[in-house]
Amino acid sequence: MRRKIPSTNALMAFEAAARHESYTRAAEELALTQSAICRQIGSLESTLGTALFRRTRRGVQLTEAGQSYYRHITPLLDALAQSTLNLMAQKGAGAALELAVVPTFATRWLLPRLGQFQRLHPEIQVHMHVQTRPFLFEQGDVHSPLDAAIYCGNAGWPGTVAHFLMHEYPVPVCSPKLVAGLTEAGEGHGTSEGGGATLPPHAIATLPLLQQSTRPYAWRQWFEAQGLRAEGDMAGTRLELFSMLAQAASQGMGVALIPPFLIQQELAAGALIVLNPRPLCSERAYWLIVPERKATHPALTALSQWLQAQARADAA
């Protein structure tokens, strides 16, 4: 049976006009005349049998049907454009992987190593998309542009296969300037990673704490693991990403719980020191999540094996 699909030109005209809420700006973007945009959208409305826009004093506005259609076709057009770019880049050979990844892990751990993977597998291109929250691969059904995800949390996403990479295990870190007075006064006991004196939990509890919005109970859990109930363990500046916590801690704003493997540069440069080597041990870990329907994809298998080998080397 012949598919009932409008012309690509009509869909592109509609998407641009809907995004800009203007036929004029859509015409400028697509290098067409305004009348050409009107004709394309008129043809689309005739095919669909419903109005997609209504005119207002400021231009045009989507109808309820138009809003629904816009939400559905936009990711499909994006996927079509991405597939076209991938094929053009690969010239029909090799593979391109669309990988969702949490941002700090991508910039601090994955990107410094990714060149090695590309040298081992020049036929595979890895494109990364920042994703900080859990999502469903099937949200776009087979049209979803994402092939896999590196996510920190717990495994067990429905319809996926999870490959363990590494535990998170954050430790308290801060600028050495923040604790200079305490260590000079003899509060420290021993030497921590990065050259600073190790502080006991009760001393850390007196310092300003930097909170992570995605892990709101992290400090409370760390203090409780040390046998301490700290007042104000959920107070302090709240930030979302580990990279933001690292920057704030480097500026002396407070103490942050951060996995050491994400701040190797700061530790080596002395911008951050580990105040106490006892980590926050939890079930949170970094996983490569792959949809079941793509579990045997050769390019994904190669990426998975390489990622796991890199993680094992770090752990060793």
C-alpha cells in the first residue's frame, strides 16, 4: 500500500513556519518567497484536511492540530537530517553512533580517551549528546536518534542491556586555601591525596558544603556512614553538574563530594585536595545502556568492549 506522506518541501516549510511563527522568517531561512511558503502549507493543509495555522495581528499561530503535528514531525525531520549527514560523512561505509552521555563524564573522562577508540576503529564515528536525566529510548520509537547512553545511577532500564563501567564513589574535596587555617591549627590527621591534611568528619561538617541537586542527600549519607549526624548537611549552594561543583570548590566556595577520576587535573595541579579519603559508597555507578534491539550491533559491541576495558584499566 502506498504510504500517505506529504512532500518533504511542504513538511520543511511547515516546520520552519511553526518554529518561527512567521511565514516571512520561514521563507528567509529556506531561501524561498513568502508566497511559496503559503502554497506549501496550503497544500499540506489540503492533504491533511485540517487547518494548521490561524492568522493573528503578529503573524501566524499554530492551531491545536498544528501544535500536535509539529510535535510529532519535528523529531522525525531531525532524525532524517541526522541520518543524511551520517551517510554523507561515511560515504556509505562504516557506522555512526549517537551516544547520550552525562556532561562531566564526557568532558573529563571520555573525550580524553576517545581518540584511542577512533584510531582503533576509524570506521566508527561517535556523536555525543548531553543528557542529564533518565529517558526512554523508545520515546521516538525506531526514529529515536540515540543508539546508547552512558548514565550514572542504577541499571535496569526497561528493554535495555546494561554494561557496568565503574562505581562513582565521590570523596570530599576543596581548595587548599579553604582549610589552610584548620590544617595550620592542627585539625588535620595524616596526609590526603593531593598533598593536603586529612580532616576528620566533624571538622568537615563545620565547613561550607556544596550540594548537588541530582544527589540531594549525598552529604547526609556520607556523614552517616562516618557515624556522624551533622547539622546543616543539606544546606549550602546547590549545583547540578560535577564540573560546576569542581569549579566552585576550586574557587574556595566550599567542600564538594566528587569522584576523583573526574578531577584528576585539579588534583594534580593542587587546585583541589581530598580532605578525607573515605568515599561515599553507594549503588550508583556508570553504565553503558544499550536498547535490546541494538544489543548485537557490531559498532556498539566494539564501543562497549573498549569502554569496559578502559574502565578496568582505571580501576587497576
